[in-house]
Amino acid sequence: MKIGIIGTGAIGGTIAKKMAAAGHSVKVNSSGDIDKLNARAEELGVVAATLTDVVKDVDVIILSVPTVAIPTLPKDLLANVPENVIVVDTSNYYPFRDADIEEIKDGKVESVWVSEQLGRPVIKAFNNLLAETLVNGGKESGAKDRIAMAVAGDDIEAKKVISDLINDAGYDAVDSGDLSESWKHQPGTPAYCTELTAEELKQALCDGVKEEAPSLRDKTIVDLSSLPSYPSHSDVVEYNRGLFQKNPKSV
Ligand SMILES: NC(=O)c1ccc[n+]([C@@H]2O[C@H](COP(=O)([O-])OP(=O)(O)OC[C@H]3O[C@@H](n4cnc5c(N)ncnc54)[C@H](OP(=O)(O)O)[C@@H]3O)[C@@H](O)[C@H]2O)c1
């Protein structure tokens, strides 16, 4: 497939590298200057593109920028992008980083808000695994204990396409429902960054409580940042799992 990715950080960059390794044609853009972008694209083994070109002549566009950056994208960025091109949002809203977005703070589902900003449907995917999990946690299809990723959206066919890309990246895909249900894998839920198998993730998606998620999200940041040294990756995963009485890993 032809894939355009905006954002070449921990998540966008890793997706770019994995999609290129799986044989897809990948171009990328980020907010940095062109020399920095060229160097990053070379490092990832993909092609650097302008913001205008990164969304042209592609099958899938992946937005992997902080939530707060979404409204700063040009308003007409997707105006000429055909309807059948799938737009994926990887973002997670963190007030400490993204500043106040009142509608999300008032309970609007994050990717519903993103979709409204862009003026077109999005699929939410690649958001419920830590960057390090995305880099190192992939396994062959069918492998024991393969980690799963949630994919939400209103278009079933589009979700199948993105599920295939998730499989190419090394993860099982679990359909988490329509976009309004994507809160089930936002920060502060049992499905978020807990490295579950497909069966475990299906259960975790049922166990989250929408109203409790924002306070658990904020508690996570306070707890982890107050530790004397930054916790290891496995400590973060264990912390996330331990937030819930019913640890999904033991389901
Ligand atoms: N890190 C994680 O573990 C994780 C896991 C799942 C989902 N996510 C979510 O995925 C998104 C990306 O996360 P990340 O960790 O990859 O972030 P990151 O490492 O900070 O990278 C963000 C990327 O977005 C680019 N960017 C920022 N503003 C932009 C703009 N206005 N236009 C174009 N590009 C812009 C940055 O460009 P420059 O390179 O030029 O600065 C950078 O390439 C976030 O919403 C995050 O919450 C993160």
C-alpha cells in the first residue's frame, strides 16, 4: 500500500520503519526543517515529503502528532484527498502536554474530536501500545502471546485494511467498535499500554469505565513522574496493569 505519515517521532517513525520493512511504500513529513526531515526519513528507510505531498496519491494517511498539533495542520490539508483514503489517528490526549482542550476534558472521545477537527472520518489505531512495545514487542502472526492492538472506527472495511497493517507491524488487531467507543483504549483504561493478547484485550475493552479514565490517566503521570528515577518499560506496563482491580493479564 501507499502510506503517508505525518509525525516521525517515537510512534510515527516506528510505524514508518515497520511499514517500509513489510514492503509498503512510505513517505513522511514532520514539523521540523527539511534537513532534519531528510535525515530522519533516511534513518527510517522511507521518503521525505512536503506536507502537501505526503497526503497525495496514498491509500492511507497516518497522523502521529500530539493531539494539540492537530488543529495547527492546514485547514485544507485533506480537502483534495479522495474519500476512500483512510485517515488514521494515533493520538492520546494528555492535558499536561496538550494543554486544555475543553471538549475532550468535558468527555468528548479524543478521536471523535480529531475527526471533527479534520472534517472527515478517522480510524483510531496504534495508540494503545507504548512506543517501546511498538519497537520491540512485535511477533509473527500466530506466535504464542502475540500482543494485540485495538482498532476503532465507523468503517468496517477501513478497519480491516488497518488491521492488516497492524498485523504487518507484528501485532494482532482487535476491533474495539465504532469511533465513539475508542475511549475504551484511551489513557486510563485497562486496554491502554498493558500489553495484552487479543483475548485479554477483548476483555479489557469491556472492563474500562469512561468516567474514571481521565483521573487514572492523570494519576499515572503524577505517580510515575514522582518516582526517584524514570521507571523501566516493564515497570510502566506493570504499573498500568496494576491500576485496575481486575488485572486484565490475569483474565
Ligand atoms: N510515545 C508513546 O508511547 C505513544 C504511544 C501511543 C500513541 N502515542 C501518541 O501518538 C502521537 C505521537 O506520539 P510520539 O510519541 O510519536 O510523539 P513524538 O515522539 O513527540 O513525535 C511527534 C511528531 O509529531 C511531529 N509534529 C508535531 N507537531 C506537528 C505539526 N504541527 N505538524 C507536523 N508534525 C508535527 C513532530 O515533528 P518534529 O519531529 O519535527 O518535532 C514529531 O515528528 C501522540 O499523540 C501520542 O500521544 C504515543
